[in-house]
Amino acid sequence: MQEEEQATAPEPSVDKPLEMLTVKECAALVDGLSENTVRQLVSQDKIAHVRAGAGRNGKILVSKVSLLKYLGIDN
């Protein structure tokens, strides 16, 4: 069986710090991408993310690099 690929946050570098975006910012960044789609990608662990806050009500922060890489967009 093939192992399922987990989304991992890329290593931040000195010249390019890790940038995290809210769901709304992700949808605004990419034309045609909805907030619902971003939430689905997060729930399926297809993009690197963290929850800031407690439980299901915590704000979702998505790695910009991970989102763009998943969508095949060069940054």
C-alpha cells in the first residue's frame, strides 16, 4: 500500500520567512478559490495549517507556500 502524503509546512529560511494566511486571505489571493474550498483542503490535510485558538472555533491559519504549492502556482 502507498503511504498517504501528509501536507507539511516548508522550512522557513532567513531570506523568506514563513507567511500564514487566514481562510479569507487565501480566497482573496487566488482567483476562483472560495473560502469553502480552502476549508475543505484544510479538513482533508492537503495543505499545511494550524488552528489559533481552542477547538473547532479556533482561527485557521494556512501556510501561503503550502497553498500555492498545492495549487501548482509558482510564488
